Amino acid sequence: MDIDVKDRKILHQLDINARQSTSQISKKIGLHKNSTNYRIKTLENKHVINGYYTVIDSFKLGYEVLKFYLNFQYTTPSIENEIIDYFKDSNYVWALYTVDGWFDLDVIFWIKNRYKFYNFWEKTLYRFGDYFQDQRLSFYIRLKSFRNSYLTQDLEEMTKRTESTITGDTSATNIETIDEEILKILAPNARMGLTDIAQKLNKPRSLIKSRFNKLKDQDIIQGFRVNIDLAKLGYKLYKVDINLREYKKRNAIIEYAKHNHQLMAIDETVGLSHIELEYHLRNVDELHGIMHDIANTFPNSIRSYKYFSIKKLHKISYFPEI
């Protein structure tokens, strides 16, 4: 789908802060408010925009994040759908993808109690373990994400692009019931006004505003982003897992990788690979080009890399349900 530079700049502004008013966005991109409104509605109606979500640091609420890569064996399409539906129905699952790459399913879990999760996983293996050829586990430690400035085609915007970091510190921040209710509403509805939230919860707007600001000050609320259908813009999400021959080059490689404006995230994990990078790219040739460039810049530092692209998103939950 063809969208012009103004549409791309709107998407970028919404990704920087989805709670910006139409007037604020209009001033930044040089459009009349009515035109900006019309363009946003058109992008929504054409499902280029599939909603707006709040980035919540679940670690600060006492959760750990685990990721499982699964390969299937002895399955049929019916059995695979049964496995996918099983994970979709689980409150432990944050995100669930089928992928095109070196494994079949990517399952990301929220966990607050390891023992309870073990019981869930044991039941999972009793039911489906024979269909899992291989399973790889990693623990998230830190997540650094970048806003999609590459869409603007503006060198200045790309150079000063916004980034945020979720630290992975599971020292829980105490929040009250009203805070949790606000987060549950805001998580999948980042542009909802405070007045609407107050009415929904039957609370004074002043209270909602105070709690909202405190959640931001505590960095529990990390930001407000737009959910874009990348396929409609000609892009896919590619994830590359890199294992190093020289681990001491890791930080230098990561800093170098940041110069690519299509780098969307750096996942720091334990248990799978040394470096995990996420890109928005048009095709796999672009990914190989990026890796070839890194290998040439840091000769003999990379032992191997594996990659995958997202084939289908089956579930995304923006707030823990356990």
C-alpha cells in the first residue's frame, strides 16, 4: 500500500507518543489539524493503524518474562492449531507468533510465580510434549526499543530517534488497585482520555490524573505507541540471534548496530544467544546485507547467526493477566 511522506510522519509521531493531540502532531509535520485528523482516520480505516497501546514495564510489577522457541514434529495442521489455541487461551502468554525461520513458534510468557508456571508447563508437556521436536528457553534481562523514525525519510529525525529501555529489574513497585485498573484500561487503549477513564471507573478525574502521572513518574508507564500493520507498508519484522566468537566485542557491535535506523529493538536475554536484534526490513536480502556489513566491520567476531520473520501474530496482551 502506498502512503506518502506526511502519512509516514504521522505514524512516526504517533509511535513517539500516541497520546499527542492532533493539533500537536499537525504543528510538528506542517499540516492543518483537519487534514491530520482525516489522514489518521483513513490509516485506521485501512488498518494500517490497528490501535494504540501503552508500554508498561511489567518487571516493575514483579513479573519475569520468558521466551520459548518451539519446533514441531509429527504434527498436522489440526494439531498445530490446537497447540496455538492452547497457548492463546493461557493467561501466562504475553505474545504468540508463528514464524518463518529456524523454528516454528515463538511464545513469550509473563511469570510471577515460577512454581505455578512449572505446573502449567508440566501440563503443557503432558498434553503436547510429543509434538515438540526442540524447545529453547531464554530469560529477558533488558529490552531497548526504538521508534520507527525510518518511516519519515528525514535524516534529522532518524538521527535523533527516540529510544526507551525496560531494565528487567523485578523489584516490584507497590501499586494500588486503582493503579492496576488504570493500567488495564490504558494498556490496549493508549489514546483514551483521562475523563473517559474516570467515567469508566466511576472515579474523580483529579484522582485518575494524579495516579496516571505517578505511574509515569515511577516509569511503570514507559510510553504510548501505535500498532502498525507493517505488511501494508511493505515491511516485515525480522529477528536475528547472533553468537559471537569474540564476546568482548559485544558492546561495540551493539553500538554499531544502533546506527541502522531500521533497528527496532535490542533484546538482552540469558540462555539463547549473545546478541538479539530486531529490524523492520523489506526482505531477507536486507538482513543478510546488514549482517555482512557487521561481519566486515568486526572481522572474526561473529561465530554464527540465525534469523526469522514473523509469519502471523496470534496473540498480544499488553497487560499481565495472572
